[in-house]
Amino acid sequence: MKSWTRTPAMLLAASILATNAFAGQEKVLYSFQGGVIGSADGANHRAGVIFSAAGNLYGATELGGLFNEGTVFELSPAATAWTETQIFNFTITCHGGNCQSSTGNLPQADLAFDLNGNLYSTTYEGGKYGNGTVFQLKPPGTGAAWTENVLHNFTGDGSIPLGGVLVVGKQGTLLGTTGGGGVGCGVVFELAPPASGSGWTEHIVHAFSCVPDGNGPQGDLIRDHAGNVYGTTNAGGTGNCFNGCGTVFMLSPPSSPGGAWTETVLYSFLNTPDGVGPWAGLVRDSTGYLYGTTYRGGAHTSSCYQVGCGTVFQLSPPSSPGGAWTETVIYNFTGASDGSQPLAGLAIDQKGNLYGTASAGGDLNCNPGSNFGGCGVVFKMSPSPAGGWTETVLHAFTGAPDGSDPEAGLILKAGALYGTTVRGGTGPDGGMGTVFEVVP
């Protein structure tokens, strides 16, 4: 069983922060300038970014754009600076004082590409019934614009989809989660692409029951080679918290077409010392270990208003068929220079190093009036051959010009990390967020 290890860099945090000599080099690729109706730019990027095959970055902002209901944008690399282009503005349509967002609005989730270059994601509000949507953006032909198709309007079959969708197979079946719907505890849904002349077909893969299997799934899903799907719920389960402390679950596909999926709760969080509230999804290494974060809980409660500063955890698969998974906290955030309140999941490299963001902590002189202090950090977790893990702060955000409050996960490309911040940067009113690069 592996355990976490404090590093000398952590213990000498004050001098590190004073010199700003972090282990990584950060560069702001773009600062958002929107946030008002009629803006030519987006604002408040809560999701991560993804790369296209051509090397452009794509993401969605929760606010900003022509109607301040969110945007989807493209960032293209250039010799001196990245160029931003809004490829879609979410809208609200009003008739006789009755307003609804036919396109969906306020997107917070990651985007995903299919094999044909179409983009997919969710909006957590709007749509025909106001419960959110799943949408597709088709790339333009020569000189044309991207085209949005609303693939599904949630009716009560699901609501509040805060996570993105997983694109499965050549046919492009979509799997995702909603925080509400079902019996009120959220669902995992499947959207099958249309046969000739028909629309996309939704199927509820699993409806959560709060106890014992979880409540409020909000993170992205992942899938293994056998077709099993893994995710988290930020509440529910059997832990001793109000509404439960959250779970990690697995859904196994049916043995024959049209059959039922099988849900297995791999772990129910307990609050202290193992964490509370895994908001984000998971990553899986080549040996089947799962890794994730909890937003609260863990060993350090006094420095984070008694709710805990959050954790990084590992789930080890059973040693024999039918056995239990084993949870290990590999790092407890302290709320100081090392960060606190990680809302995002993790990225993993070929050596097994983990990379993530914490939404608070870091330079405690930044954002001193916030509940937890600090503007957040980018961190690295390195495994030791002898056992144990070492946390290194790659970058501590300062608000302006580099951003603050990173709530999304990171992606790795060519040895560099790419991510977003919700606030900070050079935009108005303290900044509307950034897209950044960190080279470890």
C-alpha cells in the first residue's frame, strides 16, 4: 500500500513563494475578456481544453459571448501569440415573455471529438425543458460556420449535466452523467446515433439511488478495454456525511445486446481521513489502478474551516476475482502552499506521474478574502520505486495576469500541460479566466 510523502519543497514553501521559483514554467495562452451581453469573447472557463488533430485547442466558457450564455472557442497557435475564434454562441429564445434556451446554455463540461471531427458536450441549463442538453457541433465546410445540433433535451430522465460525454466506438455512441433526474440522485445515460431518418436515442444505463450507490455524478466517465465504465458521485454512498460522502462506481456492459448494465460500488468515502466529495472523474493506469481527487475531507481540517482541504486517492483492484477494491490516500492537501480544494481530475503520463490542479491554496497573498485563501496551484504527484508519493507545486496562480481558481483538469501534449482558470487574467472585473500552459 502506497502512502504520501511531504517534500523539502513543501516545507520550504515560504521561500519558494517569495522567489516564485516553481518547478514548472507557466505561460498564459489567452485571457478572456467577455462576461457581458454582446461581448465578442467568452468568460469563466470551468471546463478543460482538448486538442484537435491539427494542433488547435478547443473549449467552452460558461458565460460570455453575444448573449452572455456561454461560448465554444478555438485557439490556434501562431508564432507570437495564440489566436482565439468563437465558433459558437449559446442563445436564449424568448416568445411573448416565455424564454427558453433552445441551444442550451451555460456549458461547464469538457468537449470531446469523434472520429469525424465533430465536437460533443453538454449544457447544464436550457434546452426545450430547461434541464440541460447534449449538443453536437459539426465542423464547417470551406468558409462556413460550425453548426450546432441539440441531440437530446433532458426532461426529467436526467437534469443538470455537469460532466462531458464519452464517445464510444466507430459509431460514436455517447455516455454521460446528470447530477439530477431518475429518482432524484442522478443517472448515467447512453445516446445512440440515429439510424436513417431518425433522431438520437437515449437510454438510461443506471439511475442512482443515493444510498448505497451514490448521488450527484458530475465528473467525466472513463472506459477500459473490456467496456467497463468508471465514474464518481460527489455525494451519497454509505459514508458518515450529510447526504453521504460520495462514491466510486463501475458499470459493466450487458452480456447480450439490450440487456441491463451492472453497477458495482467500488468505494464509499468516509470523510476523515479518506476524503469527501469526488467532483471529477478518474484516470486509470496500465495496471488497472484508479486515481482521483476529493474536494473536501482528508487529514487536514483545521486549516480549511473544518471541512478538510481535499485529497488525492488511489484505488487498487482486488487481488482475486470478487475481492474488494482498496482505497489509499496518497496525498492530503494542507491548505497552504501545496494547494487545497481540488475540483478537477488528474492526468497521467507514461511514467505514472499524476498532474492536477487545486482550486485554492498556493500563494496565500492572492485572493486573501476567499474562504480558503490562495488562487490555486498546478501540482505533480511522483511515485517512488520504494513506495510513497511526492507532491511538487509546478505553479501557484497569482490572479493577474496568470489566472486564479483552476477548476478543470489538465491535458498532456508533447511534455507540456494545458489547462484553464475560471477567474483572473487581464480581463475586466478581476479577470474572466485564462487558458494556460505549464512545462514541468
